[in-house]
Amino acid sequence: QTPVRDTMRATFCLLATLVAVGQGFRPSMSRSFRRGGGMRMEIMLEGRPISGPLKPLGNYILVKNSEAAAETAGGIVLPDQAKEKPTEGVVVSAGPGYTHVETNVLIPMPVAEGQSVLYGKFDGSKIDYDGQEHTLIRDEDILLVFEGPKMTLDAVTPAWDRILVKIEAGDEETSSGIVLAPTSGSSASASEGQVVKVGKGKVASNGELSPMPIEAGEWVKFREYAGSEVRVEGEPYVLVKASDCLAKWAE
């Protein structure tokens, strides 16, 4: 009987060890639980569990925020307080789009899951989702769309009817006529530059893209403080809406 008792005792100890290990295992992001006989994933929203992933509605987008810094690895430079401070992140999920109130046409979303976006720092609503900071923004809050972890000139595309304008750093007038020197008692703000990238255009009420009135290579004069400053590959640029441009010319 002794060998039998020893075997039973060893089996009991092994089972107890497995149970203890199982109870001590807790995934950091989410955990599974059984409800109604099926396995589902439990996700945390603002510190409380929800039974499924967060699904944006309409033209809202769920973005996982990049870590904040004075200047991020993606090339974002934080301007002075008089200007919009951009932020970047990765699209986690997006709503189906906006239905136009007059034509009932669904306006498609300009981004897809996995793409990176640049948006205004004060846009959207920040939430704690699965223990990490996310933001729910609208499609019209997006400034730039790009692929991959870094924001390069070849990879970026301005959103909607926005254009990316190259400006020159310094307190002087460039050979192309860009005046960067501040007036007395005000902050410097370039309001001219050469267009390097152009968005696809704004979507009309019928769901079709409106043609852009500006092309890459042209020079534009836009309203002062109308744009959002960014740095792409270390160079200064301004993102501005085509509707904020006052005039254009070729050189």
C-alpha cells in the first residue's frame, strides 16, 4: 500500500502545483473568461472590463497614441502655444463613415486599420483602452496619413483637401520671397511656401472627390496661422487646407 500512497501523494502535489501556476497567470492586456459555455475576450475600458472590442461609430477613428515627446521619432515638432500641436498614432479601428444628411450618401473613411496618422493634439477624446492611452478622433481631424513607424516624405499623404508646404527656417526673406521675420510684438509665422504634397481632395455630397485647385510644385500664399507645423525628415513644413490658401503662382 505504501507505493500506492506515494503515487497518489505525488499526483496530488502535481495537480496542486498546476492549479497554483494557472491561478498566478494573468495576461497584461486582456484575459479570457467563460460565459454561457463560450470563450470570449475581456477588454479593459477606463479601468473596467467590457465584453468585446471598442467599435467606433460614424466617422470616428480609434487611434493608439504614440508616446509624447518634445520632438517624436516620427518628426513632429511642437510649435508655440499660438499654434496647433500635432500628435501621431496608429489606427486601431475606424467607423463605417459619415452619411451625408442631404443626399444619404455614405462618405468613406480616409484611413484603414494599421495606418499611422498625424492629428491635432487637442482634437478628439482621450481614453484608457486596454491599459494604454488612445484617442477617438473624427476623420476630419486627420492632418497626414503615412505607412510604417516613421514619417518620411515619400510615405506621407495629406488628408482630404490639405497640402504639405515646404518652408524655410530662419529670420530672413528667402530667394523665393518667403518672409519669416516676426513683426514687432508677434511670433514668426511663414505664410508662403512651395507645395510638395497634395491630398486627394474633399468628398462632395454625392460621395465623389472634388478636384484639388493646387498642384505639387506650385507656390502658395495662405492665411497666417492657418497651418500646423511639422517636421518631416528634419525639415520644416506646414500643413494647410486648400480653402485657406489665398493665391498661387509658379516659379
